[in-house]
Amino acid sequence: MLTAPQLRAARALLGIEQRKLAELSGLSVPTIQRMEASEMMIRGNVDSLMKLIGALELLGVELIGEGQASATGGRGVRLKADYRPIKPPESEGADAGGPA
């Protein structure tokens, strides 16, 4: 399974924008945006997911599942098993930080 954080990280490692990934995978930009905005596991139809994964693999990305070792031993990053996402601080109001 592919997660939204994996997708965002893969695109960042490749140094490409959503538009380029959409072009290379045969998907629309809004589809890539929806996939990246998912909570964790990307939901979508199987054909779209396969196109996306295929494009990432052709570009040189190895998707590593939880608990798996890298098959090729290339450089990369992965989240620790005890990772907890940091939530952004809540806004203190509409005029916070503005002129008094």
C-alpha cells in the first residue's frame, strides 16, 4: 500500500511538481492532489494507483513497506515505527500577528 506521506516524500526526492508527476503517470493534477491530501493510505481506483506506482518506479523510487528492507540498498528516508505527526498550532484569532 502507498501512503500520502510516502507519495509526497517520493515526489520531493525526485524534485518534481505535482503537474510533472501527473503528466508522467497519465493522471490528472487534481487526482495527484487528492492522493497527496489523503489522511494516510491513499484511496483510489486500482488503475490509478498502478499508474502512479509504475511512474514512481520508472523514475527511480523504491516504495518500502513497513517492516521491509530496501531491496536495492539505495539511499532514502523512512519514518520511525513510533512516528507521531505534529499537529500545527491552532490560530489565536483572525487578528493575531497583525497591527494593533
